[in-house]
Amino acid sequence: MEFGNTKIKKHRLTIGGCDCLELAQKYGTPLYVFDVDYAASVAKAYVDVLKREYPDFTVCYASKAFCCTGIYELLAPLGLGADVVSGGELYTALRGGMSADKIYFHGNNKTEAEVKYAIENGVECFVVDSERELTLISRYAKKPQNVLVRVNPGVEAHTHRFIQTTLVDSKFGFSIADGSAEEIIISISKYNNINFCGLACHIGSQIFEKQSFEIAIDKVTDFIVKLNKSGINVERLDLGGGYGIKYVEGDSPLTPKEYMQNTARYLKNAVKEKGIAPPRLIVEPGRSIVGEAGITLYTVGAIKTIKDVKTYAAVDGGMFDNPRPSLYDAAYTAVVVDRADEIATDKYSIAGKCCESGDVLIDGIELPHLLEGDILAVMSTGAYHYSMASNYNRNAVPPVVAVKDGKSCYMVKPQTYEDIARNDAKIEF
Ligand code: LLP
């Protein structure tokens, strides 16, 4: 039972030195709990390895994994930048103290308003994903705006097809193979207020094998050789994120240190062999920084046995706080927080409370015999949970409580029913 820095002490699950049962009693459930020291330690590991292995680097935290002001307050002082994909993420990053000159703006269809807003706020770099975006940038840039071009190296990474992003038919990036990447890069020279700095690629998410990253580096550095021959310099290379984490027993991802060491060394060799100038390396880990820092606490409510079929234990959360099982068949594990090391005797499907048959968080898990009122902790919920939560069925998005050294405080406050209905307007023509 090793997820992030969670520990079992006297049969009880703790996180950040806080007892999970006490957290549930103090803040109520459903509740996201976030271990700030764990996230900071992973972020530091990325920075420290690259300092040693590849000193010209930027680690940009991928905001989409978990976006609220507190995460930037935590990560900016550690030297991280941020990758944002919307005006809302950019706003939150700036408000959380992230400096604009460390922000990379991604997205396959940035709106005109977003481009304008980002330029007005001085974002360091756009990761261009369409011809149209160049026109928009050029319309607003008063001084040369740095851009990377998102390329699609066509790597098949072993992950769910919806979180795999560089297959040939992907909506992201320009294909290297069919020449469209080179075409768009050449076309940038038409704009005197756009400065081509390099390439970006991101092959997918929750990837365990380092080979996928190596193949991407092979393909992208081959492309750099080609561009160099046409007189185009590539000063920066953004390899995206995608480093996998542990969700269930049996998942054995590399450590961030291993992922980074391998990437840095592989890239160093590739540029040396191919005789190209080493670009600045940008990496954009999201999930691996925040994923195992988070757990979600739920209270068990209705328990229902369908004879000879299964037993459902329903909790007070569901697809509104965690849509990943219904979207990606994502697997999770859970523990009863005050009987965390008790032998499992029964099998349950952990159901959510939304009015959808598919709202099942864990379809089959062995647990100690559950009783109404038990507090369940679902592990590794720090990434793509709060950020993907919704008000479906007008359920409130759970608050996020930060924990550290036995202390706790809100990182995101609870939503009230009034908050949920705040923007509802009276129909008045
Ligand atoms: N950079 C780019 C350009 C990306 O598109 C992504 C993720 C990342 C970085 C961060 O990847 P990470 O290190 O977190 O794997 N909602 C899905 C994941 C979608 C990821 C999309 N892009 C999920 O819940 O699994």
C-alpha cells in the first residue's frame, strides 16, 4: 500500500501526517486531500535531475492536471514554469504567482480572446497548433512573440486511446511525416513579429515505457537535422509530459528521476550523434507531480447486494468528482481509512451517486466488510480529478484540503448550492 506518502499508522490511513478519519470528520466528504510535500518533492526531483543531467531546461507544470492558485504558489518558488491550455488556466496561474515569462500556452484551438489575453500578459511562448493561430498572434503581438510548433512524430504509446496524442490521425500537431510541420515552420518567416524557437511534442499520458519517449526523441531530432539543413535553427525542444504513476497495486512506473535521467541522457546522445546544437529542454509533467499527492475521501452510504451477481457499496461522490473510470475505464484502489490494514473479506463495486448506471468508481475490489458510514479513501486522485470535476446532477465539486506535517487547510474551498446556482439567470426577454 504505497501511494505517494500515505502511511498506515495503527490501522489508520494518514496523509501529510493527518489522520484521514479526522479529516473526513472535520471537513466532511466527499473531500479531495492534497499532500503538498509530496507534490513539492516530485517537482524538486524533476528540477534537481535536470540541473545535473541537462542544465539548459525548464520544467513546466502541466496545469490541466490540477489547477488552482495554490498549486502555483507551491511550484513557482521551486523554479517551475507552467503549461496552460486556456485563458482560465492562464488567469489562475498568474493569480497564483506564476511569472508570465515561464508560461507556455498550448492548445489546438486557442480563441482570439485567449491569444490577445496571453499576449497582453506577456506569456513566454505559444505552442502553435494551427495556421490560424499564427494569424491571431501576429494580429496582437507588439514585439516578436516566441513560438514553438507542435509536431506529431506519430509515436504509438501504450495508454488509453483518448489520452494518446500523437497517432497519425491525432487532432494535435503538424505531422512530420507528411511535410506539414516543415511547411508551417517555413511559413513563420512571413511574420516579422513571430519568433520561431523550436518544437513541441507530447506523445500521450500515463506512459510507463521509456521506449516511447526515446522513439519520440529519435523522430524529433531527425526532424531537427532536416530543418537545420534548410537553415532553420531549433533552440528549444519541448517533450511534453506523460510520465505514468501508480493507481493500483502492480503498477510500477519509473520514478521521476529515472524518467528524466533517461530522457536527458537519450537526448544528449541523440544530438551528439546527429551533430545538432543541444536545444533547451522543456518537459511538462502534470500527473506525476500531483497524482499520487492526492486521495479522495468518501462516506459509504447504501450497500446493495444483487444475489449471485455483485454487491454495490455506494459513496457520496462519483463521476462528478472523478469522471476517469467512465471516460477511460481507469482503475483505482481504495482503503477503509480506519481499518486500512484489515484483511479483505468481501468484494464490492464502489458506485457513485449520479443517475447513471455507468457511474461506478471501482468495478470490483476486495475490502474488509463495509458498513454504512465507513470512510473510504480512493488513492492517487491528485491529477485530473478536481480539474475534471463537474456539477453533474448539481452535485457540489468537493473542496480540496492541503495537508502538511499534521496540519490541514483549504486549498480550494467548498462549493455551496448558492455557488452552483450563482450564474443561473431569469429568462427575461
Ligand atoms: N503537455 C501536454 C502538451 C499535454 O497535452 C499534457 C496532457 C501534458 C503536458 C501533461 O501530461 P501528464 O504528465 O499529466 O501525463 N485527462 C486524462 C489525461 C489527459 C492528458 C492530456 N495532456 C486523464 O485523466 O488521464
